[in-house]
Amino acid sequence: MMLASWEAPPNAMASSHGSSPAPRGGRDGTYRKERDAAPARCRSVRSLPDVCPKDPAGDGRGLCDGPSVVAEHDRWTVYSSKVNLPAALNDPRLAKRESDFFTKTWGLDFAETEVMPSFYLPNITREHFGPYLQETAQRERIHERCKTICPNKDDVDAASSIAASHEKSRVELEQVPKIFMRPDFGLEDPTTFHSVLPWSHFNSAGGKSNRDVASSKLLQEKLSHYLDVVEVSIARQISLRSDAFFHAMSSQHDLQDRLQETQRAVAVLRDRTAAIDRITCRGPLQALRTALTRSNCAKLHDKLKLMAAVHQTQPTVQLLLATAEFVGALELISTTKEVLQQELQGIHSFRHLGSQLCELEKLIDKMMVEDFSMYARSDLNRSLRDEPLVLEKGHKPNAASQKERLESLVFGLLRQRKLDFLDIYSDEMIAAAKAIVSQCVTENVLHMEDIDTEVVTKLADQMRLMTFPQWFELLENIFQSFLLFLQKIKATLTVVKNVVLEVLASNQRNRLLEEGSSSGAPAQEGPPGPALLHGEAELAYLTHEGLFISDALHQAQQQAVQDQGSDVGSRVQQSRAEAPGSDPAQTSVSRDQSFMCGDSMMPTDQELNRVVHNLQELLHAASDVSHDRCVKVLTARAKDGSLERLGSADFVCLCRAVETFVGDTEELSCRRSGSLRGALQSQANRFVHRFHDERKTKLSLLLDNERWKQAEVPTEFQDLVNSIADGRITLPERKIPGTEDRKPAEFLLVNGQKYAVVGTVLLLIRMFLEYCQCINDIPSIATDMLTRLSDLLKHFNSRSCQLVLGAGALQVVGLKTITTKNLALASRCLQLVVHYIPVIRAHFETKLQPKQFSVLRHFDHITKDYNDHVAEISAKLVAIMDSLFEKVLSKYEVKAPMPSACFRNVCKQMSKMHEAISELLPEEQMQMLFLRINASLKMHLKRQLARLGVVNDGGPQHGLVVVDVAFYTENVQALKNLDRLDLNMVEIWEQKR
């Protein structure tokens, strides 16, 4: 059912399929859209920019309005677009779709973008309008009040008319039944149909009556009225939105017209491009294709030659391995793998060659490790004395030098980063060190008939059955063998170290070359630049129709990589040329070049420096192993205590041999080793203990048999004392000729002073010289020997005190009494020892470390003990005379005849005392001793005179006492060395009261 027709304006019914611009409303035939309240959202219709160049013939018409696809400065791809069309159409930030969407120019300004504020305009805020608003506020309030009181007539009329129109439309639409407004309205529904068209009112019994005809006409008019109401409402709504509708229609027509113009421009451009291709491009392009075909054929020929070279890789590697050229074989494998990955990638016939080369490389790794192990074993176990340190050409049946073989092995192991090859050498070195001892023992035992090797099978037992000269000869052979062993190891490690340093220097040269090339390399030597790649990309684009520029650039870059790969192919052929029969100099050069290739498998500088450090540590380990094996030889010999029972000369020889060996090994390894020194020190401590016990026991026996009488001094002891005075604190190596013809002396002369000594002291002097001789030969036992010598000196002091002052000699030796001569002789012996203590101290001080000087305090304690002992002996001599004076003077009476018997007896005892000790003690000690004796006499005489009541009054008794004192003074001063002794007896008289 048709609604009432609504005539639109003539300009509104234009065909939507026309190619001419759509007519727009207005008198001039164009539609002009009224300005919206928000002009910022309305954009003026702009034409597409002219991106097509002028016609090559000079005619600017026809293509000036169409787009260009050949005259762009930068070729456009889909990646050059700046606006995504679906994103612009579905922008969620827009409340509604823009009305001018199909009329806007495509480009950067198609989408809404924020305009950056100008830097030259100030930022205007509400505060700038503050003064103006304050001035107009009063007038604005008055104006608003007036508007509410007297509204504008036009606004009131417009508002009232709009309101009335809306109200009228609402009232009219309310006349239409609600059933027509339902969204599910449909006449196919019987209920709805019967509700709209109630046919029940028209069904009569006989046919149509006049009433039924009137009712149907009334229903038709009613429905027509409803239709008119709806059409009027729809027309009113369309009239309100007609502007936007017609604007969209006109935009669509304009777009269609521009597309048709573009289509015609593209057709003309294609025709002209085809003409240019036919006339200008096909000939040159054919020439370029021919040149490219020729180039491809040349590349194919080169690749076939490279494939032939790669095909010969495995036989060439086998030839290189046959001549032990591991570095050349590895370099050939590496270069071939690089060629397979770069130039021959994807070749079906070589699909398994890469894995085969990897397996071959692993096999070479195992071969190098096994060959290095065999070389180390054969080099360490060969004869030490008859062959050079590092095997040279002619000493083995191989044609190549063993030194070059070692260098090749080390180069190959370093190239494969097998840096644990030193562990293999270390294991072989330990095994060879064990074999050296067994071989030396076996060779020495073969020449000894008294040792049955079938009965005594163990090497330690065989060494203990040897005499000391035999064992010492064996030890010297072992020392000599280990020295040669260490020299050989050092020579081998030096060769390895030179190889490592050569690789390290090569790495540094490569680094300097890379830094120099990256900083200032010439342009022609470097890779092709961006300009060349761009030119090749253009050529590739012209040659291959329809190829994207990005793909052409990628192909040009691959071409540059292939040019670099041709150098790799040349290295393959060079490696094949270096296979067998090459010159050693060329081999070293190629080896150096192989390290300059910059292979990623090469060790870093840090790893190479670690290998150099491990080489030095390996030499240190070899020295330690040698010392450990020698320690086992020493401990095997010393197990039964035979080394402790050695004589001083034999043990000194042993110490000198060990020290010489240790010094030589330290010079070779440049490091101090302590294991052998520690073992020697342990044996030395045991030797010192036995050495000291023997001398202490000997000294005890001498003291127990000493009768404390003055002994004659043999000439050898006098010469010994003279050598000490000359600064030679050592025992003479041989007897001085002519000593048997000289007679023994009565006294021992020390620095011009006479010493009356007993025989024990002479032997004691020889004993402490033996102690000094030991520390000369074995400086490491200086501290222990000093302690033992201190104990020996203390023992002599304490034991002599027990025997003389303690009267132990009466029971031990059987002396009847300890005389003053015995006491004086003991004092003089002690003084002789005290004289030599500073000499011994100075000698030990030269053998001690500064931190060990604290042990020298033992000599200070010993000196004090000896001086105290000497003072006790002097006090004992005074006490003997004191008891005699007390006994004699207790019977003294002052009466004639004079001199009295008491003083005669005193003078007699004084003479005996002087006679006994005058030849033993020096003059100063004699005078000091008799002064003390004289003081004792004065004390007792003074006490006796006081008891007798004799005073200094000039009486007869005083005169008698003066006569006795004068007699005593005259007799004492008449003794030898006492003539200047002051015997003033004035203090014997009590002062008068």
C-alpha cells in the first residue's frame, strides 16, 4: 500500500548514477549547506593535489589533474602510508561520523590531529578577561533581568512556533492507533489483520448492503487519514535533516567524478609507459639481461669449481692427518663448513657433508689428545742422559721433527680450545717420576752382589740393606736423574709456552688490525657502501618486472655477502694446496694465518694467559713431584733409624747433597719447595737429638771422671783456640802438620791471657765448635742446635757445681777433699766458658732469621748462671779462710813472745792459700780475693780484741798487737803479686769512749 506522495524539490531528485556533479540547492543550481553552530567540524571541500608531472610532449592537459606513479621522488609502498583507513573510519573518539568524510583530501590532514600552539602567541586564559568582566558584570545582570521581563519577540515566536508544531505533530500521531506503532506489526498475523480490518462487520447473510459499503468507505478514509498523518510527520522529519542528506549525496557524486578522472589518467599513463618500454627500454634491458646471464654463468662456473674443491676435502684431510698437520686439517674443515653455510647452502649433494665434517673434527680432537698423550709418555720416559732435552730430527724414525710435531699438536689443541691437555701431561709426568726412582734403584742393585733381588723384592727393603755409601750414591743418581727430568720438562713447557705466546700475539695483531680498519680504512678495501647497494637495487628493479624495492635491496646485500664468500673458497683451495709435502716455513705461516682468521673457536686472551700461568704451575708441580719422590727415598731409608745413627760428617754430606739438589730445582722452577726441606729438617731434628744426647752423655762421663787437676794443653787445642780468635768458628778439616813435634803447654793462651783448665773444658770447647760446625753445614737446624747447646752449657755448669761446690767429686771420683786449688781451677774453667759465650752467640746470630733472635736470650741466662757460679766459688774460698781465722784467732792472747803463734799460723795459711791459687787465677782476681780475705781477718781480729779489752791507748798490749799486725802485713805483701795490696789495719781498734 503506497503512502501519500511527497514532492521533493527539483534539485533533490538528481540521479545518483550520473557522472556530472550533483546539483545543489539554491538559485544558482548548487546546494549550499547552512553553517553549523560548530564551524570547527566543517571543512571546505579540497581537490586532490597535483602529483602527476606534465606531459613529456609539453602538453599539460589531460594528466595535470591525475595522480602520478613514476615521478615521485621517493617510491611509495604500502608501508609509506601515514593513516590507517579502517582506524579512521572506526575512531571511537568521534561521537558520530563526520559529514564531510568522503570529500576530504586523503593525506596527513585526513584524520583529526592536534594542532600545536604557536610559540609566538601568548596563552590566553580567563584571567586576561577578568578586568573586562568586572566592568560589564553590572550591565550584564541588568540585561539578563530585562530579557526575563521582556523576552525577544522573534525568539518567542520561533520557540512558540516550534513548540506548537511539535505539539500538533504529537496530537496527530496520537490519533493513530498504537497497533500501527508496534515493532512487530505485520498483517500476516491473523490477529493483527482482524484487528486492523474487522471483516466481521461486513459479512451479511445475503451479500453487500448499503451499510456495508458505507462502513468500508469510512474505514478506507480512516486508514488514509492515518497514512496522511504519518507521511506528514515523516516529511517534517526529513525536512529537518535534508541538509545533511543532500550534502552526503553531493559528496558521493563528486567522489565518483574524481575516480573517473583518475581512471582516465591512469589509462593514458599506461599507454605512454608501454610506448616508452617498447621504444626506449627493451633493447637496453635485453643487454642488461644478457650481461646478468653471463655473470650468472661465471658465478655458476666458480661455484662448480668450489664444489669440486669441497668434494676433495675429505681426501685432503686424510693426507694432512697422515703427516700430523692437525692445524691444516682443522683449518680446511672449518673453511669448508663456512663455505657450505655461505656459498653452497642448500646444495642437495652436500646435505650430509656438514655432519661428516663435524664427526671428522671430533675424530681429529681425539687423535690430537691421544697423540699428545703418546708424545708426553715417550718424551718423559726416554733416556735422560744420551738424548737432547727436546727431541729433534734424527732422534726418532719420523721424518718430521718432534719439536714441530709438538708445536703442531699444541696449535691444534689451542685452536679447538682443548685447554686441558696440560692435565694429560701432568699425569704422564707423575708416572714418569715414579719410574725414575724404580729405574735408579734397579740399576744400582744390579751391581751389588750382597742383595738378592729375588728374596728382597720391595725397593724400600733393598735400599735399607745398602750401606750408607751405596745408598748415598743411589740418592745422588736419583737427584741427577730428577734434575735432567726437570730440565726436559722445562724445555718442553718452554716450547708450549712459545706457541701460546705466539697465538696471543696473533690475537693482539688481529685486534689492532680490526681497530685500524674500523677507524680509518680506505673506501675501496671495505664492503660495498649504501650507494652501491642502492644502484644495484635499481638495476635489479629494472631487470625483474614487478619486484619490490625492498626485495631488490635484500638480493643486493646477499650478492655482497657472496663476493666476500669467494675469499673463503680461495682459502679452501689454498688449504688443499698446503696438504702434504709443504715446507715447514709455509706451514708456520699458514698456521699463523689460520689463527688470524678470527675463528670463534679460538681461545680468548684471558684463557691464553691462564694457560701460560698453568704452564708455570705445571713446572712447579713437577718440582714438587720430584721432591716428593725423593722424600719417599729418604723416609724409606730412615724407617729403621739408620739416618739418625749417621756420623756428623756423613749427615753433613747428606744435607749438602739435599741442599744442592733443592737449590738447583728451585733455580729451574723459580719457586721455593718445602717438602724435601721439611723431610730433611725432620731427619735433622732427629740427628740433632742424637747428636746432642751423645755429647751430653760424653760430657757427663768426662765430668764424672774429672779429678779437677790442672791438665796440659795439647797443641791442637791451642791451635783450635787460636783459630777461634782469628774468627774461624769451625773445626779444622785436617790436622796441621808439625803439631806432633810440639810439646803440650801448661796453660791455654786466649788473647794473651793464661787459663789453667781441666781436660773436660778442652773437650767442651771442641764440642761447642762441633755444634757451630753443624749449623754451618745445616743452617736450618740453627734454632734447635742453639737450644741443645744451651742445654749442654747448662749441664756443664750444674754438674761442675755439684761436683766441686757440692763436693760430689768425693763420692764420684774418690777425692779426699775439695781443695782451694780445685775450687780455683773450676772457677777458671767457668771463666773460660764465659769468655766464649759471646763468640758463640755472635756466630749463631749470623745463622738465624731476625724473627728468631729472641732465642739468643738463652746465652744471657747462661752467662748470668756462670758468673753466679764463679762468684759462689770466690765466696767459698773466702769462707774457707774465714773459718780458719775464726778458729785460730779465738785462741789469740796479747802476750809475749812476739810475733805470736796465732799470727804465725795465719801467715802460714795465707802463704799456702797463695801458693795453691796464685798460678791459677789472674792478678786482679788474686788481689780482689785477698782483699776480701784480709777484710775477714780484720773482722775476726777486731772481735777478738774487743773481747780481750785491748784498746788503742798506746799501752803495752797495744804495742804487742801492733807488732803482730806488722808481722802479718810484711809476710802478706811479700807474696807474689800482693806487694801493692793495701792491708790497712787501723779499723781493728775500737774507738775510746
